[in-house]
Amino acid sequence: MEFVEIFTEMSWISALLLSVGLIFIIVEVFVPGFGFFGISGIIAVIAGIIVRICQGLNLTQSLTLILLVLGFFIVAFVFMIYSARFGILGRTGLFETRSTISKDYNKTDKELKKLVGKSGRALGVLNLGGKAKINGKIYDVVSINSYIEEGAHIKVVEIKDNTIMVRKWFE
């Protein structure tokens, strides 16, 4: 019967503080960041426990109330961690761990590798970089060591970090 008395003899102020605190903690689970809701929730729960203990709980009831609240905090924390890894929170930008750069960024593309030794024409002035038509397709290219005029013949020298390196080529 002692367990039921923890809640049945609770005043409205301690019930309000505990309820608001627990609701704020639930909000913090879904909007993590230890901001207003987290701090306010913890303060409200602690104040609710203190007010309830001051209303005449014995030691067993006080410890029971504290353990119940701690259990709630642990369940909320575990739910937040699980949701961050596998649930709704994991699909938000809060816990984004992937890079916007492709995993294959540093790997040479097979199609580009086949272009080494091929020739084409500069579609614009290649002052370091520009566009060229090689094998009927338009590519972004980088010229090596020289300025290349528009319409000049070019030859693919190498592929470096998915960049097509070209030089002026005389037929």
C-alpha cells in the first residue's frame, strides 16, 4: 500500500512539476540537444521529487519515487539512442554521418580510364580547365602546362582523381 500512497497523496504542485518535467524529457528525446526542454525537464522533475518528499514520504517511498524517475530517464535515453541509430532521428540531419562526397571520389572511373590516349577537340579556351569533346561526348578537362585555343586538337594524357588531364596534340 505504500507504493500507491506515493501518488494518491501527492499535492497538485508536485504532480504538476513531475508531469511537466516528464513531458519535457519526452520532448527532449525527440528534439535532442540538451536545450530548454532537457534542462527545464530535469529541474522540474527534481523540484517535483523534492516537493513530494517534503510532503511526508518515508525513506522507502522516497527511494521508490527516485528509482521510478531514474528508470523513466534511462528508458527515455535508451529510446533516444536507439532512435538516433535506427529510427526517426537517424534519418534527420541531427545525426547525419554520411558525407556528401561520393565514396568513389578518389577511385578512377572505368569509363574515364578508357579515354587515356584518345583525342578530341577543345570546345572552348582551355586555360587550365574547360570542356572538350572526346569520342562524341563532352567532358570537363584540365590542360597540362599550356593554354589551348578553342577548336584545337587535344589528347588525353592521364586521369587523376577523376579529372581528365589533356595536352595540345598535333596531328
